[in-house]
Amino acid sequence: MTSIRRIHVSGSSMMIDRDGAEKSKWLLALCGVGVCCCFLLYGVVQEQIYSLRSDDGEKMSSTLFLLLTQTISNSVAAKIGMQVQKFNVLPICVKRWFDSASNSERGTGEDKRDINYKNIAITACMSVLAMSASNESLRYVSYPTQSLAKSCKLVPIMIMGLLVEKRSYTLKQYIGVSLITMGIIAFNLCEVQNKTNQADTLYGMFLLLLSLAMDGLVGAYQGMLTTNDSNHLHFRKPTALETMYLMNVFSSLYVLPVAMVSGQIRTGLDFLWKSPQMWRLLALFNGAAAAGQFFIFLTITQFSPLICATITTSRKFITILLSVFSFGHVLTLAQWSAILIVFTGLFIELGAKRQATQSLLK
């Protein structure tokens, strides 16, 4: 699952491999920190957006408008990044490290093969369906129920990886994912007891199951896009910026007509004009989303969708912990036990990745 440079030159192959492996570890650490920081800011700004009132007392309710601005901003940011890479304006030290750490599997020559645009279009469609079903489910189930369901995101990604992508996992990965999932569920169950008594409908549960299934399929199709073993004779592996750009372009094409028909573009623009503060918040919101998405797609293209899901799921859990400690909440013994289970799972998952890296060096 790691991108490790292997040059078969007598007497120097192992040294180059270990150098690539070392850079791969630093790249994974950078991705993890980048995802956590960007989406921590994203969550804070998102809460401010939905609590903001315009001059006439209205609140932001145009979720499709926000999603459309986000996908368009991500597309523009990715395109700018692609042009920066194309014209070699990065500092030479940064470019050398980035190329050797993340793009070494493409070799020294330029790959003339095309990208699998069909797979990217399908992946973008399923991603939009997953987000839409998850957001819509909040009208029919309580927020704690939705949080519990999304805590299981690692499981469908692993299942779909087995069924669709034909990916194999080690025993340590199964144990790590199981512990992370069980720990987060246990932690959230402790919170549910103090939450609202809103009844959950069957339709709401169906939407949550649909969202989880789409999450799993997104992970499987992203894995097929980024592996060198699938369709390697016909398609090349896209870079992180290419994946980010194309995914968001297709997502914009899917969201735009729905947002127009539902009238959310008009209501969203009206809210912007009525609330001057919204311009600043929207810029921060989309900027954090674009930076966070880059780290997400870099993780997917250079490691795997499962590792990316582990990082994003853990990020949500860390955000909960920061919120708890920031507001002085006291954790119960059961919650501390759940925290221990989650971090044990993360330790096992990282150990499995390190073992896989070392096995490639032998």
C-alpha cells in the first residue's frame, strides 16, 4: 500500500528503497497532520456558518449551494496546483522530495496513458450520493444515531475493498479496524444517553445504510483508480491533484442542476448579500476544504482508501476529544476505556503498515 521506490542497480537498491520508505513515512505523517488541522478549521467554520444569522434574522439553509461552492473551489485550487507543478515553480528541494516520496511509481519517463475518467465519474457520483444521503438522514434520525452509523465507515470500505477491488488485508488490519470502530461506537453510545429522545424512522436508517454503502464503494473505486495492478495496460495512475480536480469537476456537474432546480443557488446568493460576514466565512470554509482534500487525495493515491478512512475517522474522534477537554467535560470510566480501545486499534493499524513497508524492503 505504500509507494516505495525500487531501482534494480547492483549494490544500491536497498539503500534507495530504505530512503523511499523513510520519505513515505514522513509523507504519511504530513498527510495525517494536514487532514486533522484543515478539517478541524473546517468544522469550526462550518458551525459558525450554520449559526450565523443574516440582517433579517435568517439562517443558512442552502446546503447544496455550500456544497457547490466547495466543489468549484476545490476544482480551481487543484487546477492551480497542477499548473504550479507543470511549470516547475516549486522550490527545487520541495520538488525533489515530493517527487521521490509520492510520484516515484510513475518512473522517470512521462506516462502517455490516459486516466480512467469513467471510474472517476462513477466515484464522484457515489461520493455525492453518500454526502446527500448522510445529510438528508438528519431529518429522520437523531444526530447521535447518524454519528454512530458514520463511526462504522471503516467496515464498508474494507468489505467493498474485498468484494469489488479484490484487495487483501492482513490480520492486524482486521483487528485494528475492528478496535477503532468498536471504540468509537462505545464512546458515542455513552454520549447518546444524554442526548435527545428523537425517534429514528426506518427511512432514516435506510438513508444511513445507503450512505455507508456508497462510502464503501467510493473507497473501492478510488483504490482501483490508484493501483498499478488494475487496468495497468490501459490507464495510468492519476496524481493527487488530478484526482482532486476531476472528482470535484464531476461532483459540480452532478450538484449544479439539483441546486438550480431546488432553488438553493438563489437562496444561497440571497443569504450572501444579506450577511456580509458570510463572505469571509465562506472563503475560510472553502479554503480549509480545498487544503484538506489535497491531503486526503494524496493519502488515497499514495497509500490506500482504508488508511485515508482511518485518518479521517480518527480525526473526527480527536475533534470530539478536543471539544470535551475545551469545555471542561468529565469523561466516564467507560469513555476512557473506549478511548484506550481506539488508540490501541490505531497503534495496531500503524504497525501493520510499517510491517508491510518492511516486507517490501526484503
